[in-house]
Amino acid sequence: MKLARSSSSFWLHLVFGGLLILNFMLWYQGRKIKDPWDNVPPSPSPATIATFGLGDEEISYRMSGYFLQNLGNVGGRYESLKKYDYALLEKWFFTAGALDDRANFIPVLAAYYFGAVDGEPEKIKHVVTYLADQGQKPYPQKWRWLAHAVYLARYQEKNLPRALELAHILAGLKTDTAPWARQMPAFIQMQMGNKEASYEIMMHMLASEADKLHPNEVNFMRDYICKRTLSPSDAAKNPLCQDIP
């Protein structure tokens, strides 16, 4: 009787050990196997995206944002932003954003997450296009997305003509833009080597808005004009620069 029990226990342990070894071998062989990443899927229509939240557009807007935020970073996979198809991402931005054009979740993702890809001007231009559109929406503080589009076009896309074009749009907005935002055309003109154009923009702002600006802003503009746009000899003859240390 004891012999039968001992034999049964032996075979049980042998089978268990075999299964354990087989399980380890399967794990070892399959640990690197992953489903191929199909990149960014085509953007559906706004009506299709609205079904994400069972017809609630605000919920659907946020769910589409979560989807974009985690795209390529699920199932143990961490895909580089440089591998993303930004042309398809741009379509997602516009389609999802149409569900709630006052919200800032999608613009935040576009600007600070997808816009963080470095050394990829062809990808960044799609982010710039979307943010430029968002920055012209007639809602408070939306102009900041246009300012961010100018920044990305200037430093990441490295497209100064486009940055200047967007900066002029920003400067012309009839909204609560900050003084520095209206000065951006001057900064870009300076970077392009157009000191005279930069000087004229700053002088026009001083002539038309000095009484509405904080004294610190006026002092900054005077300093910029006298030390950046004018030569030392021209600055010495300009009455605007007389009291600047």
C-alpha cells in the first residue's frame, strides 16, 4: 500500500515538474513576441467618435484624448514618437477637437506631448497646423495655442517664414493677447536678419499702445529697440535711448 502511494506521489511530482519546465520554456521563447504595431489608425468621423461615449460628445472627446495619449504605449510596448504618423494624428486632432472646441485637452496633448518630438520638422508641421487653428478660436486664452504654434514653427519646424506668418496673425487678433505675443513678429524679423522691420514693429507698438502697457513692458521695448535693432551710433542719436543704461 505504501509502495503504491509512493509511486503515485513520484509520478505526480514528475508531471508537475515537467509542466513547470514546459511553462518556463514557453515563456522564454515567447517573451519577446509582440503583436506588430500598426501605427496611428485612420481617423473616424466625428459621428463615429461620438459613439465612444454613447452619444455624449464631451465624454467622447475625453475618451479620444485618452486613446491618443496611450497610443503606442500599451501591452508592454513603448513606441517612440518619431515612429508615429503625424499626418494621421493631425486628422485625429481636428476630428476629436470638433466634439468640443472650447476644451483644451487635445491642444495640450498636441503641444506638450506630440509636439515634444525632436528633430522632426516634417512631423511638427502637422502639430503647428492644428495649434494655429485652435489659437484663432474666439474663446478666452485660446490665442496661447497660436503663440505655441509660432514657437514650434520657429524652433522645432525651423520654418521662419511660417513662424512670421503665424506671428502676424497672432499680433492682429482682437482678443486679450499679452504684449509679448504682439511683439513676436519683431523677434522673428530680428532672427531673420531684418533689423529695420523689427524696429518698425516695436516703434509702432510704442506709439499706439505705450499708454496701455505696464512700465516694465515699455522699458523692455525701449531696451530691445536701442540695444538689438539699432547700432550703437544710431542709438546714441535716438532720443528714445537717452536714459537707457
